[in-house]
Amino acid sequence: MNRSVKLNDDIYWVGVNDRETDIFEALWPLEKGISYNSYLIVDEKTALIDTVKSNFHDSYIAKIEDILGDKKLDYLVINHMEPDHSGDIKAIKERYPELKIVGNKKTVDFLEGFYNISEGLEIVGNGDTIDLGNRKLEFHLTPMVHWPETMMTYDTKDKVLFSGDAFGSFGALNGGVFDDEIDTDYYDDEIIRYFSNIVGKYSRMVQKALDKLSDLSIEVVASTHGPVWRENPEYIIDFYDRLSSHQAEDGVVVVYGSMYGNTKLMAERIARSIAENGIKNVVVYDAARSDNSYMISDIWKYKGVIIGSCAYNTKVFPPVESLLSALANRKLSDRYLGIFGSYSWSGGGVKGIKKFSNNNKFELLKPVIEAKHSPDDDKYQKCDELGKNMAEKILE
Ligand code: FEO
């Protein structure tokens, strides 16, 4: 969008859409793009909340200049220093050299390290405010949602929570910026994928932040990514509450790594058994041909996961190992887990997944199945049994 959008009489969305970056953080596919949301408040004093990725400077600054005209920019509030939001700080400061950059003690190190900025700062602590005239901006420190310096900014007049990455989503804004302008279903899976890929590791800190914010009256949630929630802010707050407390929906993800097709045969048999036993949401992934981003997201979404691997050089098949490592890093808990696999001359695949199971808070279901060479009738029956046990657990 090449023009600003009014959130209300005094607040403007001045963000940008990124449809050019293929992989966010050089890891996560952006098939629907992403927005970098920034907001401009025009009161007796003016404040810009967060910036955008530096590639988008020209269209970004044009929107700000169009709104401010001859007015100066008094404050630039930095809720989060990851470069998708801090990237344009230096350019904004050059355009408005008198502005004060507002951050907390932990912001300072990032500002100096990334952008060599150490002057013109206003350091705030939890609960501090700055006065813009008809409203105050109140700062709530929410460390590790997603980096140590992350904080949120609350507008006391219009009750807007500028939340940084929290309550964000992948997916560019396709014309509609506000939840009342769009079919929000479009974003549901991208909210889960964004949360599980980017913020999920810090679930405990998200829960702390939600607790801390619970006394605030919030009428608008304005995140740095995805839609602005002004009609139904509870929707996204509740969504994040469920995701960060690791609640899940009925459904099972079956992931397999298979070199010669034998582990794949077992995966197909298990998936069929799950479906036959009443589970409608069954997602099967070939780990070698699927991106971790989507597998992590669906495993976050559903209650059950069944992981299979062939043995590769006496270990877990590398694409499956990569997924296990990503799950362990995120400390996802409270899922039912099934394990299966095959080998030709040495084990290693199933053994490695068992090790993952021992170190993570997943409930392991029986039977664990390992076939030598190819599955025989006995192994297939065990696949049926595992699928049935999983379905029964999900439906309990
Ligand atoms: Fe959207 Fe943690 O940056």
C-alpha cells in the first residue's frame, strides 16, 4: 500500500508490505508475504512507533512526510530492535534529527551495535509514560517476546496496544489492514506458523506478558506484523494465549523420512488407521520434501504427532533430525507422540527419535515400530495399532 491508512482520527498505519523476501530470517518461507507495521500518532506532539525494514525506506518516509507536512517528529518509540522493525531508524533520525528515540535500557546496546546511535535517547522503564498532549504513551517491558529488549507501548486515550511482534502473523496485508475489513480466516494458519516459527520458543514469556497486560483495557491490538485488531482484539489475544500455553486442536501430523520407500509405506498405513478411527485432520509430510516451517506449525496446531525415520549412517535421517532439533529448541510440550521407522543394516533412526522423546515433554504412545528392510504383516498390524491408539488418545 503506497499510502497511509487511518486507524482513527490521530493514529495512522504507515507500514509496508514485503512480497519480495522469499525466506524470513533466511529460514521461513513467505508464500503470502509479510507486513512490517509502523504507526504514526499525531497529537500535540508526534510519535512514530517502530520503523520498517530498510529496503522500503522510500515508500515509508513518503507516507510519514505526507502526514506530518511541516510538523516535526518528536518521538520514535522502539518496541523491538530486530532489523525488520529497526532497519529504518538511522534514516528516520537523519530526516528528523531532533527526535528522541524512546527505548529501554536493553535497547541501548542494540542501537549502538547495529546503527552506531548513542545520543538523543529517552530511556524508559516499566510503567513510565511520555505525554503527547491528549494522550500518554505508557511502556510495558515484555522481555523475550521476542528479544531481550522487547516492550509494548499503550496509548492511554484510544487504548491501543502497540505490541511489537506479539499478536503478529505472516501474510502481507492485501488491501485490508483492519480485522473489520478482511476475512480473518485467511490469516489463521499464518498466525500459527508465525507464532510457532518465530515466537514459540518464548511461550513462557508470552504467558508472562499476557498476565502483565491483563489489567489493561485494550480496544485495539496493533502488532508489527499482520492485521490490526480493532473490532475483535480478544480474538488475537485469546489465539496467542492458546498457542503460548501449547493448547492444540484434534488432529495428527505424520512425518516420515524415507530413502527407499519402506518408512513411507508405514506412514501411509498409520495415517489410514488414524483416519479410520475417527480423526478428520491428518496431515502427512515427507520430511525430505517439506519445509520445517510448515511441519512445526502443524505440530503446534494439532494434539498428535507421529514421526518416522529410516536409519542414515546409523542416525536419524537428516531432514527428520532437523525437525526434531527445531522442535526441541522450541520446547513444545503436551503432545502425543508415536515413533516408527526402518533400517537396512543398522538401526539408528528409531533410536534417535526415542532419544528426542526422552528429552521432551511428549507422551509416548505404543507401539514403537521398527522394521528391518521392509514392513511385514506384523509391522503393518502394529502400524494399525499405533494409529488406533493415537486416535483414541486424541478423542479422549
Ligand atoms: Fe518482527 Fe522479532 O521481529
